Amino acid sequence: MKTAPALALPPRPHRDDGEWRRVGFEIEFSGLQIEHAARICGDTLSAKCEQRTEVDFRLDAPALGEFRLEVDWAYLKQQAEASRVGEGSPQWVDLLKRLSHDIVPLELVCPPVGLDRLDALPPVIEALRASGARGTGDSVIAALGVHINPELPSLEFAAIERYIRAFGLLQWWLVDSQQIDLSRRLSPYVDLYPERYVQQLANHDSGGSLAHLIDAYLEENPTRNRALDMLPLFMHLDSERIRAALDDELINPRPTFHYRLPDCRIEEAGWSLASAWAPWLVVERLADEPSLLDRLSVDFLAAERPLFGVSRSGWSTHLDEWLRDRGLV
């Protein structure tokens, strides 16, 4: 089996306390029965595999933690859990499972893994692909993705502001450079920030405080369905402010970003987790260079056209050269 590309480190691989940062991945794919996929993942990770329900497996991997493999359908998971405790129909669960096989993906949810241990993950992708796993390109309605949850190096306001501004300035370029599948671009799950919000970020319109940054974000992005979803982090930092604005029980507090943009192209021979991870590192590199970030913010504001806003294709083309000239890609 061909060795998968290694996952590179960001410019700040450690937290402020000196510990390695961690990152979690959520990988959506189809093409395999869940039992088969669980065996593959368990064997590759040398993990102890436990089947909790017909559609929920847990894999305890030494030195990494607990992985979850499940059918990505909340209703079916609820019915399977009810059946497990004797409150539902096993026949109904079996029927739903069979009907959903070709239209509902599986999801492998990784635990937070230290950046020094990321080399354990790419072989799982290789093994799933070799067994027939399929991703975004399998169907025009598949819209399967990889979610990346990188722990922040610092929870200070200035660091958070730089990361979110870097992403906002790069978001159209990220879509173009990764050639995000049309099915996912048309879906509501990875919407980009509104241009007026990117203008606010470029203007440093944060009021110098975390509270103002959160309020401004909620005003323009009152949803989990953003390519870079900040709600888990903001819920971790100020849960009362988030709960007062949004009634969404699915927002889980954690000290991470929730980067939802990358396609899962697991069926493609040249694709790996590194393919999804590498573009995020451009955001990290830009955020780690405050002077370059400020320069790019000025350029973005200067690209504003009355009535038309910023030319997204023109801005994306400009960024291609700008980033390469400065060694950020």
C-alpha cells in the first residue's frame, strides 16, 4: 500500500502552556457497510472495537483515544439506541438501516489527537479507500466532507481575531483553490461569511473585546452552517452570550475552530487527509503573520467596488500570487 502524505505542522504547534495542540477530524464517506468499515478502522488503528448499536461503533485506539463510527442520520441513531435498551423495534431499525445504505453516509469521528501523533490517521483513509469507500465524487447529491477541529494555540482575544480575519480574507480563495464540489457549494452547510462581515473584519471592527467580536459574529452568522463555524469556540468562552442569541442544542462547547469546508474525496487515489489539512495551514500561517494580515486587510478594503462589492474571482486570483510570493503556500 502506498504511504499517505504526512500532515504538516502549523507555525504554532503548541498551546501557550507548552503542550501539543490537538485536532479532531470528522470524515464522511459511503460505499461500505458499517460493520465492514468498523473492522477496517479497528485493524488499522489496532483498536478495540465495540458495537453499541446497529449503527454506532466505538473504537478504543491505544494512545489516541476513542473513535466513533456511525451512520450519520440522527433519527436512525435514536431508533437504534431505543432498540438497544428494549424500547424500540429491531425490525424497524434494520429496515431503516438497509434503506439508508446508499443515501446516508457513514461518519468517522476522531478524538482530539495531538499534532505529534497525526501520522496514525492517514493509514485509515488508505485502508478505507482500498476497500471501496467513496466520497463527494460518488454522487451529485453526496456532498460529503471532512470537518477539522483544530485546538487554538491561544484563547486570547487578539489571537482569535487574527484567525477569524485570516479565514474571512481567504475564504473565496480556499473554495477556488480546493475546487470544492458543486454539491457542497450549493448546500447550506458550508456557507461563506457574508462580504459585509469580511469588510468588518478587515476594518478591525472588533471593538477590542471578545464580547464585541462574538456579538458581531452572531449578527452576521447566527448559524452553525458556516465554512468556519466559530460557535463551538464562542460557546466554550461565553456560553451565556451564545444561548441568549441562539436556541440550538447541537452547539457543543470546545476550545477549537470547526472548519467544515473540505470535500471528502476518499475515492481518489491522490487524496488524503493532508489534502484537506494543508489549505487550513495557509489560514494558520497568515494568522501568525500580523503585519502580512494587516497588509492583506488593506488590500481587501481597497478592492471594494461601489454597488458591486469585491470581485470574488479577481480577489481569489490576486491571492494566488500574493500568497505564493510570501511563502504562505
